Amino acid sequence: MQKALITLATASLISIPAQAEQFWSDTSISILNGDDYEFTDEDITTMTLEHVSGHSWGSLFFFQDRHKGGSYSESYGEFSPAYTLTKLSDDGFFKDINAAFTYEFGTTQGGQSLDNYLFGIGSNLNVPGLDFASATVYMANNEEYYGNSKDYQLTLVFGYSQGNFAIDGFMDYAFNSDNDSTEDSMNFTPQITYNIGPMLGTQNKVKVGVEYSYWTNQFGTDGQDQNAVSLLLKAHL
């Protein structure tokens, strides 16, 4: 199964033409600050560079986090292209079928380097009232630092806006099936923001708000649950 998905990923990338068109893109820089994180007692500031774009071949999502607070420091990022295998009806619930790939990378507080590779199938969804939504099922090949070398993951992404008010975020549900010492885990993280760009006289969005992180059985550890609210400032470039 994994070899077939890797072959599909390679074939998909090779088939992307050099003249591929970019339809839209959005890049932002944000700062988060909070102190309710499960993994440390420190007050943590996170700086994030984030990019998302739509192309004739599919879509691309990327972000890089840098966490810092007191003696604690950590880096984490994801690179996620999705290649459109087929277009479906714009009026139906499923808009398309995509081959989805994610590379998770980072360096932990203890100095360990993490490299996880996810392969899956997903679709952009028509959900009434939402600006965008998608669902993807991944097979994850993880580093064994946290004890769960292979698992399956369901990822849901959503966004809603009304004027300058917006709610967007994701939910990851990991089914840890390769190691009895770990538990299923769920990470639900929405951002609730208001665009103050018009007040500042700029056409670019400048958002203020909060990010809420609800993560049960963090990293597959039974009973290690995170329930954290962080202040958020995000500037779109």
C-alpha cells in the first residue's frame, strides 16, 4: 500500500506541466502567545510563516512554527501538496478527488529531529455556510520517537467568514493501529479572528483574535490532554 502511494505521488509530480497556472495564493505571518500548553509550564510565544495556494494541478499548503519561551524552544512545520486526480460536480458534496501528501518536520526541545511522511486521498467539500472545507484520509509513516511508527489519520479543514469576522481551523484524528502502547488522539484547533485592516487603512488583512487548541491523548499518550487558548495576531502579506 505504501509503495503504491509513493509511486502515485512520484507520477503526480512528474505529470505537473511546467506551464501550470496559479489561480490564487495567500501568505501570512502570525504571532501566538499562551501558557496553557500540556508539554511545558512556560509562557510560549509562537511565530508562524504560512502559505496556501491554488493551482491548475491542485493546491499547496505550507507552514513553519517556531516556539519559544523561557528555556523551552521547538520548531515544527508541514509541507502539503495535493494533486487533483479528477474534478467532480461543483454542485455536489464532493468537488474533486485529490492525492494528498504531507511532510511533517521539526526539532524537539530535547534535540530530536522528527520526519513524518503522510500519503492519502482527499476531497474538497461543498458544505452550506462554509467558505471552504476538505476531508483527507492519510496513512502516516512516523518517526518512532513518540512510539507510534504507523497510523491512519483523518484530517478535516474548514473556514467560515462574515464580513471581517472569521473562524477557520482543522481537526486531526489519529488512529494508532501499529503500537498497543499508544492511544487514538484528536487535535481540534480553530482560530477565531477579526480583521482590523480597514481600521488601519490597509487593504491587506490584519487579524486579531484567539487560537483554541483541544488535543486529547497528545502524541498518543493516554490522559495527556491539552486545552489551551492563545492570543493571536496575523498579518496577511
